[in-house]
Amino acid sequence: MKKKLFVCFVLITYFLQTAALAQEDRKLTYYVGVGPAIDGNIGLYGINVSNELSIGLGKRTALNPSLTYYQSIKSFDNYDDPNFGQDNSSGLFTNVTLKYDILKTRNDFRISLAFGPSFQLGSENSTDGAYLRYYEFGSYYEYKYSIKRYSRLGYTQQVAFDWQSKNENRRNSAVVSMSSFDGYWPWYLMATYRMGFRLK
């Protein structure tokens, strides 16, 4: 079932890109960025690195296929025991969003909303609990860990702030994105500063 979903996702992405590129007055902008992230499910701080191709469909709309890598760095909780709370998560996200500019000024400052499907390949390992075990000379903690691997389809929502750089072929952008999976919203929260390069 997951393979069928992934194949459908890839085909839809391909056909949408082909249709967009077929337009004569297309505008292409490539964005690359980095920023902080949160795994809201098991409580982890992390970092995300993203790149996106923005394909102009109209004056206010664009199709945006993207690839984002996320890696956790630290847990929300600070434990005295270094063996407890060593949770970790990471993921590679392929997103395709349809973006609409809800505000566009004369200076080309834009506020946009975007929504679309998100496919994640990733994993997480978490500490499920600690159990106090007793033996002849004292006691010790025994930790229970779980490992999960993900190959799943969800959705992402974004709010983007985009403005023209001094260089007419460059743009600056700040994006807040929320990615949701398995009915949990938002599973991942990411804030990204990006630099945009006009390709056409």
C-alpha cells in the first residue's frame, strides 16, 4: 500500500511539473535554506536543511516541489542520568505544495500560504521508560527503547514571507512549515530562512 502511495505521489509530482513547465511565461526560482525544527511527537529540537523549486503558474500562484532533511539535536527534557532521554529522530521529506500570495506590495514583498502532500522517509528511537532493578549488592536502572522507521504520506502547510533582494535575481524568504502525519498535527514544526535564485 505504501509503495502504491509513493508511486502515485511521484507521478502526480511529475505531471504537475511538466504542465507547469509547458507554460510560456513561467518563472522559476530556486530556494535553499536552513533553520530550527521541532519534533512535536517525542519532544526534540532539531535543524532542517531545505531546497525548493518555485514554478510560477500565475500572478499569485506557484507550484513548489521541495526536498527537506531534518535531524534532531536535543530533547526538550534535561535529565541528570545521561542514559535516559537520548531520543533521536531524522527524516527526508519530499513535498509538493500549491502556493498562493495573499498579500503582494508594490515593492514585491509577499505573504503566501501553501498546502500540499508530504512524503517522509525517516526513523526515530525513543526511551519508553526506566525500570529499577534490584540485585544482591544494590540496584540499577534498566532502560526500554523503541525504534520506529517511517515511510508515510501526510501533508504540509506553510506560511512564507518573501521579499526582493538588492540583486534583482535574488530573493529572501522566511518560511514556517507544519508537517502532519498519522493524524498528529503538527508532527514537525520548522522555521527556515532561505535565499532564492531566479532561474528565468
